Amino acid sequence: MRRIAALAAISAASLGGAACADMVTGGPLIRPGEPQAVIRVVNQTGGQLHAVLISACSASTYGLNRLPGGMAIPAGGAYDFTVSAGCWDVAGGSIGVGDARGRIQVLAGRVFTFRFH
């Protein structure tokens, strides 16, 4: 009986941890079994875009930087993120310059271009 109670406690903690992880990260960009789309982030600022945060609209935070480690999008450059179709909050910024945010609805099989000015 104690073993079953211990397994139940571990399972509950794991589920709670997964929910907390989604709150911190913004959740997975691709959810299994859902149709996919692309969010293309275009940097139209005069400098580098150092961070892009993308989270499901249902998440409580924008999450963590989704750019690969050490990468920045150069002025005039772009970066594509494959995501599940649906509602996404997008934020991006440059160190010492500022940031921009928006909520977008991405349709399956489409490319949504999000421009930072």
C-alpha cells in the first residue's frame, strides 16, 4: 500500500513539474498530433535582435528565449520557428534598445511573418 501511495505522489509531482515547466518555458512550440505552421521573425531594426520569446496564448508568461544559444538575428535578417497552428504570444528585443510584443493567430500550413521595427 505504501508503495502505491509513493508512486501516486511521484506521479502527481511529475505532473505538477510539467505544468510549472510550461509556465517557465512558454510550453512546447510543436504539440504532438497538431497541424504545423511557421512564425518567421524578421528584424527590421537597425541592430541585432537578441531574444525572441514565443509562448502559447494560454501560458502565463512569454517564456524563455527561443533563439539557439548565442544567436542573434542581424539587422535585415530573419529566423523561422516551426510551431503548432493556433494562438501565440511573440516578444522580441535588443539589448539596450527595447522590445516589441504581439499576439498572433497562425493558420496550419501557412507562414506568418512577424516584423520587429
